[in-house]
Amino acid sequence: MKTDIRNINTSDLEKAVLSYGQPSFRAKQIIEWIWKKGNVNFSEMKNLPAELRIKLDLDFEFKPAAEKEIQNSADGTSKILFNLYDGNSVEGVIISMSDRVTACISTQAGCPLKCGFCATGHYGYVRNLDAGEIYDQFVILNRISLRSTGKPLTNLVLMGMGEPFLNLDNVLRAMEIISSPKYLNFSASRITISTIGIPQKINELTREKFPYKLALSLHSSIPEVRKKLIPASVKYPLEELRKSLVNFSKKSKNHITVEFLLLKGVNTSEEEADSLVKFCSVFSSKINLIVYNEVPGLPYMRPDDDEVARFLAFLKRKNFVVTIRKSMGRDISAACGQLANKSKLVN
């Protein structure tokens, strides 16, 4: 079986090139074709000798993600279905605003966390995406944005299908390639990686000087409620999570975006708001309130306007930076928590 050339490191690629009787600098040329130009065909690497291209084609292959179909929302949001090499699929979203174009991409086919409110977890977990498949989504969405809006992507959020911190090696490799001046040169400060909050991973990234923005999917800071909404959070106690966020905030000198999904009658009480204030009071944060987008078959409901207003007012009285994130793409199931691709995700 051939090896996907995008999944081998530079050292191994250099060894392969040398074994073909070619100088090691050919490896750099190959890498530039792959990651700078997004090429997935050896025959098109015209500055390589024909003999080398033939040998590469015999030993290696590409397994790219490919654009399958696009759905367009009335509000200008687009949802894109990507086919993967093994017959599975993931979804990504382009959100176009007057001042920016944001891409939301996936890191796993499905999700193992099984959050009670989320369509992705409800429809199961298949596998991690590799770095190339994560990279492909960005490249394809940028191409679509240029074609449909005339503007390149300005922001990238890893808030699609999957938990990025459960696929961290591939996520970080893809983000390094996307942000590297040698390749796509997309600003690291415009990349946000979201997680339910895995303290060990946050501590690890704190030591490594994480260059991207961090978003925490909190949704409740009352242990019993959070455990119900995010069953996997039982492994990650809130106090341990908060300590890791304090350290991250101090070392990175960046605020942490706290995502809080408002669910009717579940986490919209004053007790919840007060608990959220106490949880966030010890680190630099910005709170994003998200009004739930209902998913057929799941038991949660969109909160009433007055529930949202009371929750927002409480946080503002405590002088927190808080916004209500406008839900985009609801009519095509492209809003937060709605990505599932239920018809094609699981074979």
C-alpha cells in the first residue's frame, strides 16, 4: 500500500529522495509544491526531473479532501460538504460579514464527546482527520470565498465537527503550515481553536507558547449541569480546568473566549450567570453567548428572548466583556452545533 506523502516528515522525505539518487534539495521543492501551492499531483511538479516524479508516484499517493457540494443560506453563509478518501465526509462553513470572512473547519469525522445538545456527537465518531485533510478544508474554503465574495478568508476557527484537542498533533501541524510565512502565511492571530477544556492539553500548550487564540466551550460552570451537557467533562474537573486557563492567560497575555450556549430552562438562570462570573473572574476572558440552534431529535430548545436578555444584563452589570454571537446559516443547518452530515457521515 502506498504512503500518503503528506503524512511523512521532512527527514523521511529527504531519505526517500536520496534513495532515488536525487539531491536532498529536491525534498524542499516537493514540500513547496505540496504545502505552498497545494498540489496533489506529482505529474504537475514540473521543476522535478521526470524520473523522480515517476518514482514518487510509484511509492506515494495523495489522499486529499475534496469539495462535494455547497449549500447557500439566505444570510450569505455557505456550508460545504467535503468527501474524504475513505468514503466518509465532514462539513465546513464560510461566514461572510462586511468586514471579514470566517471559515469554520472540522478536525474529526464525527465527534466522540457526545455532547447532549450537538448534532455532530449525536451521529457518532469515525476518526481523526490528518493534517492534510484539515489543510485542504482551509484551501478549498479560501478558494470558494474568493469565487463567491471576491475576498480571501480573514479568520479561521476550528469549531466544526470534532474536538480539536483530541487530535492535537494533526491540528497543530496543519495550523503551522497554514500560518507559516514559507507556505500560506495566514496570520496565527486570526486562528481560533476551540475545545471543551482538557487541562493537560492546555498546560502543554502553555509551555509551548501557543500562538493561536483559545476558545473554551463551557456552557455551564455548575458541575452537575455541565456533566449532563458534556458527558466527557467528568474527566476534567472545573477547578483543574480553571487553573490551566489562569496559567494559559498569564503566559500568553491573551484573553480566552468563553463560549456559552444558552439552552431554554437549562442554563439561563441567575445562578448560572453568577457561577459563570466566578469561574471567569480569575483569568482574562471575553464571553460569547450563543443562542441555541435547535436540532431535530435532540431535547433542548432555544431560550426565550427575555431569558437571554436577563443573562446578558447580569454579566454586563458585573463588567464582563460579553457579546451575543449572531447565529448564521440556521436555514441550512450550518450554525453552531448543527453540523452533522447525518446522511453521509457514517458508512
